[in-house]
Amino acid sequence: MEHKVEENGGTLVIAFSGDIDLQSSPDARKALLALVGKGAPILVDLSGVGYIDSSGVASLVECLQSSKKSGQQFLLVSVSEGALRVLQLARLDRVFKICATLDEGIAAVS
Amino acid sequence: MTAETISGEVLSGGAALGVASPSVHDHLELLAEMGRDFASNQDLDVTLKNAVQRITEYVDAEAGALFMLSPCGLKLLCNACVGPVEITGLELAADQGIVGFCVQNDDGKIVRDVADDPNFNAAVDSETGFKTRSILCAPMSVKGERIGAIELINKRGGDGLFDNNDLYLLQALSSSAGLAVLNARMSLQLVEQERVKRELELAAEIQRSLLPPASEASFPVSGVNVPARIVSGDFYDFYPLDDGRIAFTLGDVSGKGMNAALLMAKTASLLRCLGKAIKEPGRLLTLVNTEICETATRGMFVTLVQGIYDPENGHVRLANAGHEPPLVVAPDGSFTAIEAEAPPLGIAPSLLDEDGFPETEFNLNGGRLFVFTDGVTEGYVESGEEFGIDGLKDLICSAGDGGTALVLNAVRARIGETGAPLRDDVTIVAVDDTLRANIGAPQGKAAKAAEAGATGTQGEKLMQLRVSARANRLRLIRNTVKETATFCGFVGSDVGDIVLAVDEACQNVIRHAYGSEGEGDISIELRHRVDAMIILIRDFADPVDISRIKPRDLDDVRPGGLGTHLISEVMDEVDFLPPPIDGGNLLRLVKKIKGTASDGT
């Protein structure tokens, strides 16, 4: 798994690629939490994530809760089919704000 | 005129009969008529009133009264009277007046002038204004049991005096009246006894309906219940669960009477109703215990064993609430007793709320399980000794492979052979895992697959990999599962779902089964059945010592949370199989292939 952070239109965009599993989710968690407290809305791009497991989902949930406390918006964008399926199975697809594309996400928070 | 008392006994012999007066014929007629009346009339009070009326008229007395002794024997109560003064309801002490004298001495009496008799009670006369001159009185008694007396007052005709013939007649009538009263009382008692007996029989009938019907010989669970009385404080039950497993119960309510029977009915009903939804014996007992503690009569309790048997693999999980330890009989004939780990139901409401009643899990491995009440071990056998736990063990051994039905019948016969009433209810439930071992044919869920045309219940083994239990092996596992699932014919999101479930299950092993990462191996077996893909995931963590059999909180082994939720969401079957012989844990996941014959959806 790899990740990349960019500023885009006043937002923080973190894009993951590869598998977020038990092995990589601690890194994903660390990268996500590093954005909390920076003020700008957080957009998580999951287009390159072929696989995400419960530990990856747990990292997303933890970051969502932390960003709420710090008053930051937290969105998932371009969620891959596989990742969306897991969010649906976990009944979390309604808990996260999910946008189809990165642009829609930027528009939604501005 | 002097008071003259003539004993009735003098007149009661054959000699008296010999004193044939012209009226004997009429006497006999009156006696016969009143006898018929006593025999036919249902209402005793009306009959007695008629009798007093007739005899008063016949003897030509001014008044007559019938007194009955109260049940405690301390009072005489006027039940019926004829004449100018109504004294029905008048109460005298049991030894008061002429009537009291006659009842106490069980003898008849003629008092020609009451003024000269010290027993005469003048109080009634002074109250009513009636003038009593002479009295004729005869007791009603049957075989020494005093019932009361009939008293006639003031003879009208002739010299105004009662004579011996009058006394003789009154005594004969009193006797038959006494008999009529006694008969009426006895028939009332009989009716009451009949009613109580009938009610008990109805209660017993309802109790029997709470027991399961006799099981077919091929069904692995069976039971017997022989009540010591009409109703029983013991019960047993068994019923199939919707997942193919079989729930079984055996309980013993403290006490033996009707109250025990009612608590038995309540407990059995609660367990049967809740047991179909709550398939965890420990949690089920916790719920029922709370209910019984809240509502049961103080001091009553229930010892109970609640279990679930899986006829597909011989696995048993049970909770024992203060009951006699059930016996596991291994195929080699060795016995293991499963001791109670918790108090009986109805003792402590909150003691176990936190964790529930502890459960014991084990595999019968082709053996048998006997759950029984102390009515079995404490029952007397012909030698006069208690059957005992050793008696039961001997009997099981001598029955050999004869099946549990043979053992149940033998126990019943053995304890009943003295012919004496049972000391306590005799109840046994047996779980027979030899059927599974003997038949070796697919049962339950697997049988359905077999009917659907699958070549075997476990299918063909496609792949097995054994890797170190480390997070960085998960990708390898996922890729292997993905390719195998595609090979089995899965398409679309099903492939990803299977990969997710296996990954999550392996994570659980890595995170929970071993103390730290890489401490042991994980083995994954992928099998293809006609209608499904079967995945067996095994770890080699500390083996569970079956002989030690200790209560185990399943949640320790099966981590809860999101991962487990995901597995159950996507797989059709998720089962923890009994620990393999060399230890570890074995999880079986089944994913049905859509569109195959046995896919019910």
C-alpha cells in the first residue's frame, strides 16, 4: 500500500493505492491521523484501493471521529468497487460522506 | 311419678322382637319406608326432616328433634325439628341435656318426668314457653361412631307416657338415620377424593404433554421419565434446532408435590420457548434463572442440564446448573463426569449475570452422554441397596453397544423391579453419538447437499497452504483464495466477498489465537463441492485438553467486532468445529455457488 497527500482547492487530499489490510492499516491510520488538526477538510481518495479489510475500515472510522472533534470535514471520494462493497457490508456506507469523484468532493466542502 | 330409665339394650335382643304388639306390622312398614327414603333421597337434610316428621307422628309425640354431633365432637346441633316450637339451629354442649346424655353413653333413654331427671335442660322451655313433661331419646351411631340423636317430646295419646315399644322403634329408626348420615358423608368424601384424583390426573396429563414424544430409533437423543407419584418434579426435553443441531434439557425441581410439578411446567416451557432462539445454553440458563428468581416460591429451585448436540460432528456444549454430573461414556468404555460449575436455578438472581452460566464443550467422538436425576442413582434395587452411580456405570457397560434405548429400559426395569413405590422420579436423557459413527452417512445440512447430487459432503480438496501466522502472509492467502474461488465458478462481488471472509478469519488467528505474531502456523484448506466452496481454517495454538473439560467463554476464542460481522455477512455457513485431536481451532466457512440445485434462494 502506498499513499500520497496533496493540497487541492483548500482541501487535504490523501490518496491510497494498493491493499489496506492488517499489514498496512497501521501505516494508513498514521497517515490519516497526521491530517487531523490541520483545519482543512480531509478527502480520502480510495480509487486505487483494490482491497480494504476491517482493520482498514476501522482506521477510517477512527479518523472520521477525530476530524469531527477537530471541526474538520471528512469525505471519501472515488471509492473503488471493492472498497465500497466492504463499507456496505459493514453498514458504514451511510456513516461516511461519499462522493463519486474528487471534484464533487471539493465542491461539496467549499 | 318417678323417673324411670330403661336401657335400650334390654330391648334390643330377639326377646324384644318377640313382644309382638299389633303395631309391629306398621313398625316394619315405617322402617322399610324410611329405609327406602334414606337410600333414594339425595338431599340428606330433607330426608332427615321427613324422618323426624314421620316418627313424631307415628309415635304420636307433640314434638321431635334430630341433633347432630359437630365434627369436633364438642357440640350438638339441631338439624331438624317438628312441633309447636322451632328449635332448628339450636346448639347444645355435647353432653348437655337428655340428648347429650344419650349421645355420650350411646344408649337410648325414656324419661317419664323430666322434673326428676338431673340431665334435663330446662333452659329451652323457659325460653320458648313450651312445657316438656316426658322425653324419648335414642342415639344415632354406627359401629361406635357417634353421629347424634333423635329426641321425641311429650306423648299425646294413652297415658301420656312413652313405652318400651316406642323406644325400640326409635332406636331402629335412629340407627338407619345414622347410617344414612354416614353414607352421605362418605360419598361426599369419595366425590372429593375423586375430584382431587381427577385433577391430579389432568395435571399429570399436561405434564406428559410437556415431555417430547418418543424418538425414532435413528434419532440420537432419547429420554425416559417415571414419576414416583402421579405428578413429577422432573422433566426432560429435546428438539431439533433450525441449524440441524439438537437441544436437550433435563431438570429436577426441589420437592415432589404439586408445587414442584407447577414449577417444572413453568421451567420446561420457558426453556423450550427460549431455547429455540437462544442457542447458547449458558446464556439461556442465565435468562431463565433470572425469571425463576423473580417469580418462584421462596426456597424452591431447579437443578438442570441444558445442552446442544451436533449430530454432524459429535460436538456437545452444555451448561450444568447444580445438577448431578452427567456421564460421558467414551467408545472404549471409560467414563468422564461433567461437574456442575454453577448453582441451581432460582438461587442467585444476579450472581451470574455478568458472564452467564459457564459452559462445557467437548466432543463425544462416537461415545454416549447420559444425563440423569438423583432418582436414578438413589433408587432402590432388589437387594434393598441404592442403585448408585456405580450401578448405572455397570449397567451401561453391560449394555455394550446395545444403544441408549437398551440402557434406558434397563435402568427403568432395574429400579422398578422391587415393586415398591419409587423413592423419587426417575428421569434420564441419553445422547447417542455412536449412531453417527456407525452410519457414517451424511446427516443434517450435509445430507441436503447429498440429495442435491453432490459427490461428497466435503467436496474435492483443491488447495492447501500452511503459512506462518503473520500479517504479511495475508496477501498471499488472499490471492490464492481469489484464484480458487474463480476456479470454483464464483463471479462478481462473490469472489471479493470470499477473499474478505477468509482474510478476516485469518486475521483473527494472527491477532487472537497466538500470543504474538509469527508464533505459529495457519493452515487453509480450500475445497470445491458441487454446490459450494468450503474453506477450513486451522490454527495450532495451545491444544484444548478435552479430558480437562473446563467452561470456556466462546467469545475468548471467537473475537467479536467488525471482522466477525463481515464473515457472517458474506458466508452461508460459519462453524467452529470441535478442536482437532492435536489441538488448535478449526473454523469452517461455506459459500454456496448461486444457481446450483441445492441453493434454496
